Amino acid sequence: MEINNSNEIKSTIINIKDNNVLLDDKFQTRLIKLIIEDERFSEQILEILKPEYFDSIFTKIILTYIIEYYTKYNLIPEYDTINNLINEKESDLIVKEKLIDLLHLLKELNVTDKQYVKDISIDFCRKQSLKKGLLEAAESWEKGDYEHIQKIITDSIKLGEIKDSGHNYLEDLEKRLIRQFRKPVPCLDRLDEQIGGGLSGGELGVVLSPTGGGKSMMLVKFASTAIQLGKKVVYYSLELAERVIGNRFDACLTDINLKNILDNPDAIRERLEEIRQVGGNLIIKEFPTGSATVNTIRNHIKTLERENFIPDEIFVDYADIMKPTSTYVEKRHSLTQIYETLRALSMELNIPIWTASQAGRTAINSARFDLSVISESLGKAQTADVILGLARTDENKREKKAQLIVLKNRNGNDGFELPLLFDTSKVFIAIDNSNNPSYGLEGIANHAQMIEQKVIQSIDSQLSGEDFEEN
């Protein structure tokens, strides 16, 4: 049958719905009961199940309560809990009565075909998603947007599928023998070689310092390095205005004092043109403190991708003041979840993410510190791939210097520090090599070799002396 307009599409879909036994109220009721009583099953199906897939308004409301509770507490509510939610939130007495009756029905219902319901639940979600999607596609049909229609159908069919079946150890030997190369994005000259070239896709880096320590300045420096190398960067500011962050980039890229930025527009334009020529670009996006979740960032990245801006690196300034996607009683659990989901986003998008974290009071005015000063949650340290400590004493600040401590590094050695030139007035940050020409891992190796030679010479000298006395 040739379909000429959206009304015929809708009519066709309604006929499919009416003739499909999988979509009847009895099945939907049994499905809701299993979600309440089978926690393992519910955790799997709630990833793809939506209230609009159900026909009864009361079933939709019950499922909405379940999803909201699960999102907040990471637990499936029991019947009594759902009953309390209904009494608490529903003001309409008729609706409340209908919901409580449905809840009693669910509790008393005897489901003899539990495995069958589980087996076809994903098929149910796919068909309901397809039905809903095709109704939306009617508008695209009228506009001639046939690619969108194809996407709706494809996404519905793939709903609930595991995208990657995993690595077959016996069959995938050739894949395993292919040499895997990281593609790190450099961040700071002479630091990069110490941390495997910088961060790569799927990795999370953290700059740790106390309040006023300069962690945001360090993130701006890292991002400036990337765009000068032709990378596309997204910088999320959760504390400072976009204009303020933009001025910091102006200063960092031109070596002009922050207070003089507005007096030097030509110098800034010239520098930006150089960056444009090599393909670099930067998006600065501000979100109010405590309002942005990882999902907020994910959605913004998808918006940029639709505008053909595909980022090479992401900066979040800073993760400690993000909003978790779930609610926890203790702040440390919220922070751990933020960092875990942030790293998961890096893996999902295959884009390196740098962020910053607040160090505790003991790190204030300290020349050196370790991971024990990490504020609120050690889960942050466990999640990150690279953690850099930024230590600045009052004397350091007067001398425009700092110490960069490699506290954690999954791509090489850690536990050493590098001296920095650190001028916040123009966001000038560089490794200070003036008093230590051989630094970092190379310096450690050279120093060890020098000590070894001295020890050998000393032993040789002692042996020669002993032999002379014996003779």
C-alpha cells in the first residue's frame, strides 16, 4: 500500500497496535509487577523502558514513580513505598484511588510466565519505540526529511542491543596482536614526555590544588597548548563567566597582562588568526555552579557535533562543583559518582577530559603534598588516570613560581615534581629549567647514574688502598 500522508501513517500504526498481543494491558501489568519484584531484571529493562510505552495512564504513573525513585536512590521501591508516594503526591482523590487499586492488583497478581515476560520485554520496548517514533516521523515525512525517518526506525530496532559482544580470546588473536597506539593531546611542553605525551581518548586528568592555587589557570594553559596545535577544544566553566575565561585565553596566547587585554585587540586578532590557520578552535560554555551534570555536557557535545564541531579535548572547570546524576546522603559518594561518570563519558566519546579538584586545608601554603589532601573523596583519585598537584606557597606567589607534582600517572612514572614559572597576571606557565637543566625522568636517570659512578669510584679507590697495604 502506498502511503501518501501522515494521517495514513498514523492509521497504519494504530492498526499494528490493535493487532499485536504483545502490547495488551495484561502483558504490561505483568511487566510492571516483575519490575517491582525482580531487582536484577528491573535494572536491565529500566535502561530502555519509558512510561509512554504503556497504554494505561495509571500504569504510566506507577512506572514514573518507580523510575524517579530508582534514579534518586538507586533502588527499586517496594509496594509500601509506592503506596506512600501515591498518598504523598496525588491530590486528586479519584486518581489516587485508581492508582492504589492498581497497586493492590499488581501485588496480588500471580505471574506464571515470568521468563516469557522477561524474554519479550525488549521486543515490547522496540515495538513501542517504533510506534512512537513513526508517529513523530509523520512530521518528517511531510517535510521530506527521509533520513530522519530511517534513523528512527534503525534506533528502534537496535533498542536494547549490546553494541559490543566483547573480545573473543580464541577467535580474536589477530586483533589482539595489532599494536595499539595512544593519540595523546599535548598539554605542557616538557611535561608531556613525562605523562605519555598528554591525555588520550578515554582518559581523565585532574589538576589538584587548594583554593586560590591556580588550577583554573593551569587548565587554560593546557587548553591553549591544544588549540595552538590545531585541536578543537571545549572548555566548560562552572564558576566563572565565559568572558572572564575568554580573557584568560587572550592573555595566555598573547603573553599580554590581563589588565591590558582590552587595550590590545590587534595583537589578539593576529594570534587568533594564526590559530585559525592551523585548524584550532575553542568553545567556552558557562553553566551555573551546581547545575550541570555529565548528561548536560554529553547533550551539549551532541549539539556541537550536529553543528560539525567535533572536539579533540574537553575541559571541565571544575568537577567538584558539578551536579551528580543521582542523589546521595554523603557528599563523598556524590563526588565519586561525578568523577566516575566523567571518565565514562571520556571513554564513550573517546575524547580526553581534563578537570580540576579542590585540595584540603593542609595543602594551603604547602610546598609539596600528596594524594591524602584530596578533598572529600578518595574515589576521585581512584578514577583519574593522571593527577597533577599544583603547590604554591606565599613565597612562590611573590616569585611567580610553583611546583608541579605528578601524583598519579597510569602512563609512566609518578611521585616526582617539576619546578614551574607561574605568572597568573598573564597566565604564563612553563617548566622552569633555569636551575636544573636535567629534570624529570631524564634527570632522575642521570642523577642515579652519577651517584652510581661515584660509588664505583669510591669502591675502586678503597680496594686499591687495601691491596697496597696488604702488599
